[in-house]
Amino acid sequence: MVLNAERLPPMLRISKLTDYATVILARLAEEGAGQHTAVELAELTGIGLPTASKVLKGLQRGGLVASTRGARGGYTLARPAAAISAVDIIDAVEGPLGLTECASHPGQCGLEPSCRVGRSWQRVNVAIRRALGDVKLTQLIGREANAAPAADLAVVLGSRPGLRVRS
């Protein structure tokens, strides 16, 4: 499939660190994965050790992985993979998801008293958080079927002006 993206606006995107966090969590969620050191996880995933260590620290602060110190130490999932959602991963690595300043920090924007769109963006933000909260790590790694059918990309994007979708 080739997308003609000549005049597409920027899209919502997760950072590389969040992508790497998902890869590391997927490895830890594998059947019988047990405990792994940062070095092992870096080797198993192909993520550089400094980056893997940084990601693991964020995941630990976010309560998604537990660490054990010492010669036999390492990282494990802090809770079952089915109890970790996509929004949990994003929040742990990037901080709370917020499309706009008022969506992530209500009352902080000087324009809020006269703004006519802030409440709408807040509703959109809540809907996106809810949708990402419904996607579990087990679904991301293919261990569990997605609850909702995947959208047909051609249908979703095909109606955008200036965008052609070819198979």
C-alpha cells in the first residue's frame, strides 16, 4: 500500500522511547520470560543498553516493571500483561497524554476563560485515553484478540483530501 501524503497534517505519534518500552514489555511478557537484566533485555530486543536502561527506569517509576538488585537481580513485569494498557505505557514513558495544554493541565492556559474549543479538546483527550486504556499489552503482543475490529486504513484515510491509498 502506498500513501500519498503530500499535504497531510502532523499526526498523533508515540515517541521512540514508548515504542521501545512496548518492545521491552513484550519481551518480559513472553511465556516463561522470568527475570532479565537490562543487558539481557538490550541484547534480546536489539535496543542499545543506555536506551534500554533509561526506558526500564521510566517503566519502573510508572509501576509497570519491578526490579530486584544484586547478582541475581533483574526486571520482571510488576503486574500481569493483561493489566497493562497502552495508556499506562505512554504515561510511564512520556507523562500523561494531553493533546493540548488545557487537556492535560486544565486551568493552566491563559486563554481558557475566553476559549470556545478547550472543552471539546478535553473531551477528545478523554476519549483517546479511554480507547488506549482498552488496549492491553496482551493485545499489543498478539496473545489476545483485539476486542474491536481494526479499522480499514483505506476507509479511514481514503476520505481525506489530497490522500490517495493504493494497494
